[in-house]
Amino acid sequence: MTTIRLTAAQAMVRWLSVQMTEEGERFIEGVWAIFGHGNVAGIGEALYAGRETLPTWRGHNEQTMAHTAIAFAKAKKRRQAMAVTTSIGPGALNVVTAAGVAYANRLPLLIIPGDVFANRAPDPVLQQLEDFNDGTVSVNDCFRPVSRYFDRIARPEHLLTALPRAFRVMTDPADCGPVCLAFCQDVQAEAYDFPESFFAPKVWKIRRPAPDAGELADAIAAIKAAKAPVIVAGGGVIYSGAEAELAAFASAHGIPVVETQAGKSSLDFDHPLNFGPVGVTGASSANAVCEATDLVIGLGTRFQDFTTGSWALFKNPARRLLSINVAAYDAYKHGALNLVSDAKIALQALGTELKGRKWPAISGLQADWAAATVAVKAAPASDNALPSDMQVIGAVQRTASKATLVMGAAGTMPGELHKIWDAPQGGYHMEYGFSCMGYEIAGAMGIKMARPAADVICMVGDGSYMMANSELATAVMMGVPFTVVITDNRGYGCINRLQKGTGGAGFNNLLDQSYHVNPSHIDFAAHAASMGAVAVKVATIAELEAELHKAKGATRPVVIVIDTDPWPSTEAGGAWWDVGIPAVSTRAEVNAARANYEENVKLQRLAD
């Protein structure tokens, strides 16, 4: 056996650089790194030596570096991913939140934090936390519950098994998620005679599991028996690349399609069978067909509570669930009739068996909803009042093109964009599995790196911007252009509305409600400009539209700030959401909200 002597870190970098996709690209496109004593000597030296075959980028925050990687993987439909390396201690722990984002959204992310010394000679090292009862524990064990695969590299030869296992997880459509390889810092620098065959290029193919014949027969029978089926399109449609198959299947059989946050833009917004967004942040058109349906066909969705109206949306007593999902865990939820399969393969198989079967058209609902969205997105009649967030979205919509991809993550924007943004196929990116504040700017950079031809527009509130904005400077330095629209409603407007809507007093959400000695006067445009972005604050919707037009074709990030009213939201559409309201309170408003809550709870149907 021919061997090559390398440090463990050098071997890892060399191996990563030759793991390929079916399209001939590296599966790990590059590595985000913030170096510290736990990874600079070992992994840092290896990345420098391998910089021509595996790029390394420097970020400003470990969490947001990982957000960039996650957004890249999502925009690439899980066909490629990125790695993140950190030092031990706080650097590693900063990534745990991002690991939760990747885990909830079923997205590949390779996390390589430095770890303590395997030989324990210098213990305790800087940033090491000591467990009084377990000598094997380090802070990296915090990654265990938010990793699909976790391993600790305590000997160089561990890489021979750990790396293939990690890639098996990241390239498996059913198990896909983050992987953590905690790399002991002394082991990174140790040499070992690795088999040369270990570094032979490998192509990782994404499996497309076909349906079981028995499950397929049951699914076909259920669909044929349905009087009013509806398809709930989730993110699995997009990850499968099944958009064309979904459009063809819906058109051939006249079955309405509604879209989750992850599934929005799987169909063009104006497709005749697209009834719009579903659930708590859904359209009246989509929710009407879901209330009446007798067969909910979940296609690549995990049936999050926002999708199902906390399981109170599907009101037909005769309704059944058919869940088509590549992950058996999701397919079996809530007593559903399950079809474990890749979405594209499942649609092809179902279409063959349902040939000639078509359900009656439903008319009027989509036109009514379109009229409602046009109304809330219209420019205000006067410039004297603060615009709503919906009017800001309207301005962005009027300046958008087929190349526009709008994205967000938390606060007001996910709900409003899901409801009223008219997304062309592939033109929507929302992190709403974890709804992580601070994902937005880093995520926009990751999307632009994945889809350089897209006109990426990041919609973010002032609260999320304050959570994490440092990767704006990274995007400037790397020359990654996108547009950021900051809606400044002076605080956490979305949660403030929820607080009031559940009977609570306005408290600790808006800046002016909080116990601050000095009032807040944050100049977001000046802040963004200080990091090198082109930044401007506008006073009106007309000015916003003019700046959005100017931003197209920019070579660095453009930030546009506008003050908005924190109170309005789109009243049309929507569904009930289960938020626990206190059973007793001194506030009459809370007691009234509790009474309404108890009535809605009766509508929940948790299993077929």
C-alpha cells in the first residue's frame, strides 16, 4: 500500500478538495475561517497550503459565517455546501445557533471546531471548560443535539472513517443536516502515513429513492377517492428539483397547490393552479381550499405549525393526510398515509397512474386574493404618514424582475413576504425553519455566492439588523453585491403585535416602550456606510423605488433604510396559531384572548 505522510489537518484539506458533485464541482465549495489558538497552527497551516484547490474566506463572526454557508447550500438546493472552522471555546459555541438553523432546515453544513488536547498534557488549555464529572467533555459536545453526525477527531486515522461518514450524511436527502467534526488541536498537527488511495477523487451522487409499490398503490387509491385534493408544496419540492414535475402534475389533474415558506416559488406565483401561501401567514385563497379539502397531499413538507394553522386549518371532518417525503420521519407524522420517496420520482409515478383523471376547477379565489395583495402593497396616497412594511414590499415588487430573489428570516418580513410577495419560480428564500434573527445579511451574501446572476434583495427589520450585521463588511471586501432594505420600525414590531394580540400590554419590544435612559437614535445608513456599503436613507416610497432602480448592477452591497409604522399588518388571509395564553390574568384583554384561544383549541386535529 502506497502512503503519503501528512498532518491530520493537511489530510483533511486534501481530502475535502477532491470530493466532487455530479456536476463536476467541489461539494465543499470553500471554508469560512476565524482562526484562534485552537485551529490556526494546524488547520490554518493546512488551509494555506491548500488554498489553490480549496478556498478559505475570513468572516467577522462565527455564527454569521455559518449562516452564509447555510444560505449557500439552500440556494444550491443542497447540491453543494461550505465548511466553517473555529477555535475552541467561544468561537465554537458561536456556531451552535447556526447549527440549529441547518438542522431545522435539513441543510448540509460542515463544522470543524478546534477542540482540547487529546493528550491532555497542557490541560486546562485556554478556553477549555472542565467538566468535574466527565473528562471527555468539551464545549463542542453542545453540537451533539444540533448535528446529524458528530465525531471527535482524537487520532489522525479517525479521519479515514469520520470524513466519509460526514459526507454520507450531508449528501443523503433523508438524513441531510449539519455535521460537526471536533478536531483536537494537537491532533491537527500530528503526522500520519495516510493511504494514497484515500485521496482519490470521489463523486457524491444524490440518491432519489423510489416509492415502495405497496405505499404507491395506497397513495393512488387515496387520491382517486378524493373529491377535493390539495397539494401542500414544501421545500422538498425544490431540493428534489421537482418544480417542473409539480407544475405538470397539477395542470394535468387540476389539483390546487399551496406553498409553505420553504416551498414558496416552487411554482410561479401566477401559475393557474398556484393558490398561494398556506397557513398562519397564508392567503385566503390557499386557506379556503385547505379548509375544504378531504385529502391533504403533503409534498416535501414537514408540516410545521405555521403551515397547518397548528393543526386547526384542515376543517373537513373527512380529511385525510397523504405525506410524500424522502424522510420517513416526516412521512409518518400525524398518522398520515405515507409515501416515502423523492418528490420528483413520486410525482412521475403518480402521474402515470392518474393519467386522464382531472378534478373540477376552483374559480374566483385567486383573483380575490390578488386584489387584496395589490391593495396593501399600493403606494400611500400621502407622504406625510409612515409607510407600512407591506407598502415597502410593494415598492420592491414594482422594481423587481424575473431575476429578483427576495430573502429574509425573522420578524415582520417572513409573514408579509410569504403572504404578499409575487415570487417567480426560484425567486424566494426564507429561513423560517428556525426563524433566526441575524441570518439575513450573511444569508444574502451566501445566496449571491451561489447564484451570482440573481438580483438578491435582503429584507430585514432594524431588530434583526442589530442582531448581526458584520458580514456586510465581509461582502464589501469580497465584492459580493446585493441590496439590503432595512425597515426601521424602532424595535421588534412583529412580536409587539403578537404581544398585544394575545392580550398583553406593549412591553419591552419597541424601543420607546423599554426602560432606556437615553432615547435611541441609530443611524443605520451611517453604520452601513462605515462598513463600506453604498448606503442611503429615504423618506418616501417614491424615493425608495428610485434607489432600488439605482442599486441594480451595483458592484458592492447597497443598503437602503426607510422608517416604517410598527402597527399595521396584512389583515386578509392568515389562520389561527397556537400560542399559549395565560389561563388567569389581572388583564381583561388576556382573559378575553384566553377565551378565544380555548375555542380555537377545540378545532385542532392532531392525527388522522
